[in-house]
Amino acid sequence: MAASQPLCSGGAVTAFALTESDARFFSWQKRRGGSKLGDAYEMGPAFRRDAIAWTRRRHKGSKEFQIGFTDGSWGTTVIPEGDAFLKAFPGTLSPKDHIS
């Protein structure tokens, strides 16, 4: 999950892409001094969608989401389009819900 938020001096925009069977993070460099994306991109971690055991919003109204996997691992990442994420994962837990 750490690879879902790349470190770079110019900044980056990360996308979380879903298909029926897979999920993958992508990152694009941001151009300095503007809002346009650069030409450079990087493919981040990929995994089977059925490896996701649960999702949870970290704080009310936050863009931080926790993603838990079937092997017991989990991580927190920023998802800029929270509404789209919640649509893709309608069973997302609230911050007060217990993770079982």
C-alpha cells in the first residue's frame, strides 16, 4: 500500500483503477506551477479484486480509506474521488464500525 502514494518532488496524482477482477494503482507526475498532468506515469501495485476483504473510511468525510486484504494485511491510502470509491465498494465500513 505504501507504493500507492509515490514520493516525488514535483507531486503526483494517484488513480485507483478497478475492473471486474483486478485493482491497480497508477500515478502521474504533476507539472510544476500548473494543474496539468505530466507525460510521465508509473504503474503501481496490482492485485486481484477478490483479495480485498474489507474497506473502511478512516474519518468521517475523509478522503483516506483503509483497504484490508484476505491475508490479514491492510493499508491506508488517499482516494481523491471518495464517492466513486464508495460506489465501487458499497459495503465500506464507517470509521466507527469494528473490523472483524
